[in-house]
Amino acid sequence: MAPHAQPYSGYDYPGMPHPSSTPHHGYNQAGYPQPSQFPSLSQLSAALGGLSGVPEMELEALQPINLLQEQCLLPPRPLEAPVPNLSPELRKVNCSPETFRCTLSSIPQTQAMLNKARLPLGLLLHPFRDLQQLPVITSNTIVRCRSCRTYINPFVTFLDQRRWKCNLCYRINDVPDDFMYNPVTRSYGEPHRRPEVQNATVEFIASSDYMLRPPQPAAYLFVLDVSHNAVESGYLKYFCDSLQENLDSLPGDARTRLGFLTFDSTLHFYNLQDGLSQPQMLVVSDIDDVFIPSHDNLMVNLKECKELVKELLASLPSMFAQSRETQSALGPALQAAYKLMSPTGGRVSVFQTQLPTLGAGLLQSREDPNQRASTKVVQHLGPATDFYKKLSLDCSGQQIAVDLFLLSSQYSDLSSLACMSKYSAGSIFYYPSFHHVHNPTQLHKFQGDLEHYLTRKVGFEAVMRIRCTKGLSIHTFHGNLFVRSTDLLSLANVNPDSAFAVQMSIDDSLADSSLACFQAALLYTSCKGKRRIRVHTLCLPVVTQLSDVYAGADVQAITCLLANMAIDRSVSSGLSDARDALVNAVVDLVTGYKSSVSNLQQKGVVLPSSMSLFPLYILGLLKQKSLRTGTSTRLDERVFAMCQFKTEPLPQLMRLLHPDLYRLDTVSDQGALHLNDTIVPQPPLLHLSAERITQDGAFLLDCGSVLLLWVGRACSNMFLQDVLGVSDYTSLPPSMNHIPELDTPLSERIRAFLDWLQENRSCYCSLLLIKDDASAKTSFFQHLVEDSSESGPSYHDFLQQILQQASK
């Protein structure tokens, strides 16, 4: 951990100066104080400049914790976002943190105060997530600020019945006559009771004013690799089976359009015109000058041509079963897809199994297997060519999103291929070592992901604008998107699994307001062809005291924002630089907190309770595939992990860097959830250390995209019989990827808990059983972040390194 690593100011983020640029006070490593030596909260309050009326919950968040003394900091249940210190009325109508979350739930009044706190300011958004309740506004009048164009929301101020004050730019606007009527209560003269002013998340039916063209139909083009490599992997049959089963569940309406394009060394189009007796294949062998052989019948109406589509899906796997063509013309296939979809826009789903070898966009192998465990430089994290980025930007301009499924048994240069999805707001799925026979775990994951992907909601031709209170500004966006202007994001498609992050700064003092507000407006075309605007508004208090900033720090949101920044930095400046800057983020917080509490002389690694898990999360991030060094990591797998950090919602990101560990053989009904007549146990979370794993237990590790069930050799026979359906440990099969449905209370409880864990995931979560004596148990123990491993030090040693670096 080099002491001279640059801070994250490379992102125009000045909030984390490098330790060498600020005065640090030495720490004496001997004689750590006992908790009783810590200051009282009144002393702490005085040191931090006083408390501005923070409630008791925030006082607890301020309690200093010496991390070298406190061993058990992990709460028994997953952390929840801090609750902003707002009035009960505002808190009740505020936006859900699952949708809109800020790294600081109390906004510092000035940039100087933010710098002093040494914490990053940014937002995490999950704008199109599936909602249980969504107020839909059908009124013809959409009320917006005439100056900054903010949509009216619960945090505006009504000066009287006829005037309202914008909560972002403070302009006073007139209330339109139509807005005086409340369609919910059917009363007149109460604009403040309208649903737009009672809900922080609403959806408007957009008028023609919000359309550049008539809303596009749902359009889906499947681009399929049918080379010898693809045939060998066996994916094609499972793709065709899944699409056949889910044809009626594809999001859309009577206008939905569908098309297919297969490729190896040539391109194959399929005429699916209604009236043909069977699908007609059209082959284009000129891949240097790609053209569309027919413009009329390659993208067809699904309702009218469903039988032909089914016939094609039934015949595709056998059609190429004997193929010996090893070449892959992926680039020309994408050029053809762009030409085919440009008139309407829509979604292109690409299935690829190897490195592209022919035509535009061809790639050479860049990975050196001998460098996979390098502790120094990791090369080729960026693309080898700009072909895929340029194509992606062209697609974005025509409202086409490109989703990539990479099912590869060898290096395929994902760092180049991923660009096709990054800039077109697409999704990326990766299945290393995929084979339908030799790797059943990946096959089950592919099948689960594909079903979810085919049936999940889609928003077409979308744009999103993020506005914030006067004095605040946005300067960096993270996610799969194209930044069209300062605050406008182009999203050719938007789906319920995509998340975004933004970095912010405080340009002018917020002294004129006690509240800061943020609004995200997502304009999209629904799969039913309706133009809609989904609006989320978040309100947070503006504070003048450091104590409030620390008390409201959201440790998980901060970690996720820093993860996004580190991924960008590893590509632009190198992995080592990104890792050093993450370590410096912890050092900065430790030294910044100590210098702020200048009259309190605790020794050790001391942080406020709200940030006590920060070093643990950063250690988990440093050991994660995307950023780890010293342990063998395939380049494509590293790049995919980086892609996940840029696009996954916060709960999924946290499980990737700090998995959840539970003991299953001792579950009880104490504290269980009762959902629809089902009892869902809630076992406590365990620290990620081998000390917590015993041979007489069964332990579940939730890693986000896979559930690892480790069974000890001395596990009780009752658990083995009632849950796994075997008489004893020796009867366990070497591999198991599901929990059998047994008619026992314990089986029902465990299966209910597993189902509950997998709800609302952005990807299918496969299950893998690992026996105590299996060689595969290494894959379980490598996720135990608190222990020393090839990928990094133990948690205790990491804290000692932080202490040593903070002392310089």
C-alpha cells in the first residue's frame, strides 16, 4: 500500500486529500483505551461543534468505536439506510432509499465542511426498479417549475392556493387552474393534496409534447453465434427452448416485433413473412460490406408470425449441429443488427462464445496466463479497439440497446466486447467455462438468468435527467449509459435491474436553505407503447455541524460510490493506483475524524459508529475479483466483476464485496417473518471468518450471484435427513445444486428462507453444495473477508496497516 498514491481528486472530487498533504498526528500503538475511556456524547458534541438537535438514533451513530478493540461490529440483520433527520411529515413522504440514496443523509452546508469530513458526496439511483405501488397521474396538466423545469413534488412550498415555490431553484410559480382539482378526493381548491404532492415517486402519462416521434413498438432482435465453438457449448438448444416457453411473456403488445440473425464466418438472416410454409434463410457472405438482404420480413410482427417463429426455434439447434466453422464474424453481425434495427430502435440480444476473428471488430488474444496472479500491473483492462464503442454510440443514437451474453470457455476480451453494452445502456451476462454437460452450475444459472431477462419489464427510447438544489452540481456519472449533456443521460433501454451512481460537489453555500432536494425524471416508452415519465424526489436536511454529517453517513452507499470510482481509476491509471486510493480513503477518514475531534485523545483506529464497518467493506472490495491482486484471476472474470460494480443495485453490490453468512442447521422461528402463510426464518448474520465455521454445522454464504452451502462432516443427521434428504454425511452427493422439496417443517423453513433471499435479485442465484472434505471448499473459504488469504491480509492486519499509515 504505497503511501504516495494519488487521492480520488482525479475525478474532480476534492473531498479526500492525500494523507501526505494534510497534517496527521502520530498514534502510539501501545495501550489502547478501554471503551470506558471514550468521551461522553456531550464531550463529543462539543468537540464536533455542537449537535443541531439530532435524535437519539443519530447520537448512537456518533458513538466513537475503537476498531482494534471491538471485535463484533456486524449487526445481526442487514444494514438499513440511515433515516434522514427530517420532520415526521417530510420523512413520511420521502423517496425510498431502495430507489434513491445519498452517501450522506445530512448534506454539509459548504464544500469546506465536506472536505473536512473526508467523505464523498454522491447519489445511487435504481430508477426503474419494480414497485409494489406506483401512483400514476393521468391528468393532462403536468406541473413544472417555469425556470428549472422541476416536476412538482412533496417538498415544494405552497404560498397560497394559487402560488408554489420550487424546492430546487426557489422560483415562485403559478398553480394552473386544472391543478386546483384533486381527482383522488374529487374536491376543488386543495392543490397541496394532489397525489403529485403527496408521493415522492410518481409516474405521469406523457402528452405528445414529450415525443419526438410516435412511441416505438417493442422490438427484439436475437443475434446468435452458431460457430463450431457455440455448437459444442450446447447453449443454442437451451436458448431456443427458453424463448419458446416465454414467447407469450415477452414484454409488449399487438405491435411487438421479433427477428433473428445467426453468424459464424457468414451472416444468416431469416425471412419470417406471414404466409411462408417455413422460415427462409438468407445468407450474406460479404462481411466486409454488410447489407440487409430484405428490409420487409426480417423483423416481423410476433402475433402474426408466431408459428413461423416457433418453427425456427425448433429447428435452429439441429440446423447447425454438424457445423465445423470455427470463425466468428461478430463485428459484421453487429453492423447488420444496427442497420436492421435503426428504423425503430429496440433491444439487440447478442450471444457470443469466443473471440471475434473475422471482419470489423476482430480481436487478438491479449491475456498472458502467467500474469493472472500478478501483484503489480494488470494489463488490458481497457478495450483493444474503439470499434465496439463507436458502434454502441451509433446504436444509442438510434434508441438501440445491445445486451451481451458471453458463454465462453476461453479468453474472449470482454474488456473490448463490453463496450457494446456500456454506451448503449445494455446489460452484460458472463458464463465462464460454460458447457451444458461439463458445467451444470453455469447451465442452471444461464437458464435462470435467461428466463428472467426475457420476461422482465423494458422501457424503450429513454432519457433521464437529474436535478438538484441550487448550489449543488453533478460532475461524474457511473453505469451503462451515454451522457448526452451536463445532466441528461441517454438510455436506449432501461430495465428494473439497472442502477446508476453520480458524484456531486457543493459549488455554493447552501446557507439559504435548511433542505437539499434531488430529483430524477425518467422519460421512457413502455412496452405497451405508452410514453411515461417516472419521477423520484429525495429530500435531505442541510446541516452546519460536522457531528450531523458523520451521524448521517451511509457507509454502504459511500462504499458503493467509491467502488465505482475505483473501477474507473483502475482502467485509467492502473489497478495498483486504484487500490492505494481506496486504502487512503480509510486513512483519510480515520485522520479526518481524529482531527475534527481534536480535544479527544483516543488511540487506535477510531471511527464514528455510523462508519465502523467502512474498513471491513473496503477490505472486502480490495479482495473482490475486480480489484484483487496476488491470486490467479482470469482477465475476463475480472472485467466482468468490474462491469457488475458499475451497474448493479446497492444490495447486490454489497453481497459481492461482503457476502452474507448464515448458519442454517440451528434456525428457529424466533424473529421469523410471516409472509402469506409462510414462515421465513431470519438467522443472524455471522462475521466472515473461519472461526465462525464449525464441523457440526451447515453454513450458507450468499455471494450475490451464487449461494454456497457448506456442510460440515459432523453436521447433525436430523438436518441432513430433513433438509437434504440423505441419511448421513457420507451419503451426500459430490455435487448438489438444489434443495429437495421434503415434507418436513425444517425443509419448508429452509426453502422459504432461500426463496426469500432470492427475491428481487437482478440475476438468477444458483445454489452449490460444498462438502467439508471437498476440494471445492476453498471457493467457500476464499470469501471469508476477515481472514488472511492470497488476495489480502486479515481484517486485524489491515487495521494495523491503516493505523501505521495514519501515523505518518
